[in-house]
Amino acid sequence: MNDVVAYIQADRDRFLADLKEWLAIPSISGDPAHADDVRTSAGWLAEYLRGQGFPTVEVWETPGLPAVFAEWPAEDPGAPSVVVYGHHDVQPVEPLEEWETEPFKPLEKGDRLIGRGASDDKGQVFFHTLGIRAGLAASGRQAPPVTIKLLVEGEEESGSAHFAELLRTHRDRLACDAVVISDTTMWSAEVPSMCTGMRGLAEAEVTLRGPESDLHSGSFGGAVPNPLHAMASLLAALHDDDGRVTLPGFYDDVVPLTDEERELFARLPFDEAEWLRTAGNSRAAHGEKGYTTLERVWARPTAEINGMWGGHTGPGGKTIVPREAHAKISFRLAAGQDPRTVQEQFREWVAERTPAGVEAEVRTPHGGVRPCFSPIDSPGVKAARRAMERAFGTDVLFTREGGSGPEADLADILDAPLVFVAVGLDGDRIHAPNEKVEIPLLLKGAEAAAYLWEELATALR
């Protein structure tokens, strides 16, 4: 066959049968009881990729769970190299009683494939294998127009604890001109889009201590500092009247949205009232002044109070001045920010605002997650957009994502730009019962991938 679409349609049933076999492996990385299943998943994928024609396939061990590496060199030794990143581990499946099917017995239901990992991320890793085959069949080549290096992680759903070190260890093998990420979503099936960034994450826990023990509020109230009062004042000062975070220097490194990005975001058919219903029936949109809801969620940093406690919280009254108060804070970080810098900014901000007679302790988890970002005018993004538009036959818009992942490590350690090509949907119920993927979109993903290598071969030279 010499036509990409015809090849994909002819191979549809075999492609889905193979994917179901992989989905049946319960590769839950966050549950130690499934560690052997994650290893089985890696071994299955490695054997499958060998059968697809990859000349080099290896299982890369880590101190935790394994990743899979595969390489298919281009016919032209001077052609660009591209790393394709995804992950083969999946989320836990509880609560089981909410699944309509067994999570590891994947089921086709109309145009949907239901099962854990169908969208996040086995299905989206898998469409690349079909895209490579279709591209080769259509071109008559024996090798792709770019060197393709697949890197399929085994610990993404449990924090990618060993991923950065894996990248450093194999940096020479992974040298590339771009990294393609297929672990995100599109706006909708009718409005295809490309992600251009993901926010990062920094966390902190604050403890304020006053007297050595709880005190009688009649005898001491109003005469000594109350740690809960101090905590309430501290947290209230975290934002100004315009919804901006008040940490000095907090916005200094933020990469601003361009006018073109804002215009493209505005073209998305966003229904704020419907969005508020999905946000737990929230009654109003809220946030930093001067930005739309989508801009706030995708491209602006935040500070959120995740929890606050102290003193008496049981039934009945207890008239005390509590000895201590606690709060948990998280910051979603925009492109350009570094979690360690933000954690230090917060530590200094708390120290400056802690009243006399109160001792403050700020604990910060190590590291955090860095944000990642791909300029929409970069050669790789432009090439991927052309490939997506060829597949979908319509304009492809841009989004970002509010969540966080290991993409910044890929960009920084491999010193390569990111390109997001994915066909998942927000409605795919990833991480939830009844995860699914739309089969027609998986096939469109394979088609876009087939075109992508041609586009990148020219764009990255």
C-alpha cells in the first residue's frame, strides 16, 4: 500500500488487538505488589517493538522500575534525531465498584476502547508504532526520514523518581534535535489542538508555634500571640486585591503570554458556565486580574492553601489560645519559574511576616516539578502543527495544561525543544474508573505521526 490512511484502516484490527494485549498487563507503578507487572509490561513492549522492525530495543533498569528504549536510525545519516517520550505504567484502579468493565480486560464499546491505560499512556505510545509502519509503507522506505528513539518510562505515575538520573546516564544515547511528548490531551475531537506547556509544582508546609502549651483564653487571650491568628493573617496576605501572589520576585522569571497565544486561546470554544459546573459547581471564576480563566489555569502561576489546622477541632467548645498552627501550601508554576527558587522566596516571606513571640518553621519537599514550555513559533511545533492539520483536515489550535510531569527534565537534560503531539481528551477519565480512548482519534494520532517524521526531517535540519 502507498497511502497512509489506507494502511492505517487496513491494520486497525491488528493494532487494537495488540494494544488490548498490552493493556491487560496491570502495570501499576505506585503499588509495590505490581512491580513484577510493570516489568512484564516493559518486556512485552520490548518484544513488540522488535517485531515492528526496530533494530535496537533495550530494557533500561533503574533503582526502581524499568523503562524501554528503542531506536530506528534514519536512512540518511545526517537526518535529525527525535526522541518520543511516553510511559507504560498506569494508575491504580480503585474504586473497583465504579468500573463498568474489568479495568485490565480492555473492551471495545462502539468507537471507544475502555481499560486502564487506554489513553494514559499506553494507547498514545502505541499509535506511534502504527504511524511508523504507515509512513514506511506509504513512502516505500526501509527506514524513517528521521532517527526515531522511543523512551517509554515505567515510573511516571509514581513520580518519576529515577527518571532524571536515567536521562543523565543515557544522555549520549538519547541525543536528539527534538523531544515529542504524547502524554497530554486535545481540546476536543472536533477542535484538535496541541499542548505547548505544562505548569510546574512547588510545595511547602508551615508551622507557627507560640506558647509551650495550650493556654486558657480567659487568663491569657488578648495578651499573648495566638498562632492561629498569626497563620490566618499570614495566609490572607499571600495574595493582593488583584489576586497576585505577594512573594517578592515571584513573577520575575515568568515567561509572558504572547498576543498570538492569547488570540489562539480565545478562539477555543470555552463555555465558562459549563466549566464551572465541572469545577465542583463553583459559583464564580476567580483569580489574577487581567487574565481569562484559561490563561490563569494554563499559563499563570498560583498559590493555593491546601489545608490549615490547629487548636481544638473536636466537638464542643474549648476556649484556648492554641500552642501551634499548621498549613499546607502549593504553588503551580508557570514557564520560566524554578520550584526551589519559589520555595526559598516563600521561606523568606514567612520569616519577614512572622510576629514577635511566634516561631515559624517552613518545610519544603525536595525538588518539586519544573514547568515546561514550547514556543508556538519554534520549528518543531510548526512542523507538528502541519502534521496534525494534514491528519485532521482543519486548523489546529493551542492549549497548555495545568498539571505537571517530567517533561522539563527531558528538555533540560537532553537540551532539546519539546513538541507535544497527542490525541487524548479531558473526558477520557484518566486516573478515574472507566478510563477510555476514542479509537478514531488513536487512528488520527497514527496518521499525524506518519506525517510528523517527514515534517520534522525538513524543519529540524
